[in-house]
Amino acid sequence: MELSPTGRVILGMVAVEPRSGYDIKRVVDNSTRFFWAASYGQIYPELKRLAERGLIEPDAEPEGGRRRTRYRITDAGRAALAEWIRNPDLAHELRDEGLLKLFFAGLLEREDAIAVVEAARRRHVEKREALLAIGPRAAATERFGPLAVLRYGLGMSEFAIDWCDETLKQLKETD
């Protein structure tokens, strides 16, 4: 069964525990957003589609002051999620506006290009710090995935910081 990219993250989130759209967005913003973001505008229509396909269902009556509906994964949803996870075909698309700016930074004066790389370095340092902050939560989970992905993110952040340092060195040494 073909799942949309947003459907995949939603099924994974409700497979862990029943969640509302608000809960899913909050968890995504504190975990997968470093590599896979989802907006409210994507989440709520996809919740409806997944429910119509029988992959999720309301967990109970809406609750709270805002009457949020929590969803749980169905057996069919769990099967669709497992099928997607097991499928060896991967779509890899890196969309990074900072890299796009760096790609074209050579069109600028050297000082401006240096500023672009310095800004990229600051973003990677901030990302590393954010990942380090969520480290204890990832380490506390009994599932191996969150900690493995956290280690990957930290490694990529360290690589990017080192790459920025080397690029800055080259830019500053070149006449």
C-alpha cells in the first residue's frame, strides 16, 4: 500500500502511541524535524485520508478544551507501516536552502561569500546543540531507532561544521 511521505511519519507516530494531530506536530518538531518535517497543513488532511483508508482510527471521543481527537494505528496501518519500513527502495532528496545559497555564493564578493559560510556554520552549531539537548530523551527510549538517528544527525552536524571551517579557511587564504 503506497503511503505519502506525511502518511509515513503519522503512521509511525501513532504506532508508538495514540496521538492527536497537535501531538504529532509537537513530537515531529522535537524529533524528526531535523530530517523530516511536517506542518499542520499536511498532518490534518493526511489524518483524514489515513482514517478513510482504515489505517488509523479515533482512539476515543475528542478530549480537552479544544476537543482533540487522538488516533491509534489499526492492524492494516501497522501492516502498511511495516511494509514501507521493510521496503529497500529509498527516495533520497536533500533540500537545504543553505546549501543552495552556498552553491551560488561564488557569485558574490569574497566577504559576502565568507558571511554565507559563517551563517551556515552557525546553523550547524545550533542544530548540533539542539540534537545534544534531545539526546537524553532518545537514549531513554527502548527503541533503537531514535538513538541511532540522533547519532547520525550529530555525526552529520560535526561533519558540516568541520566542512564549514575548512571552506572558511580556503576562502580566507585565497586571493
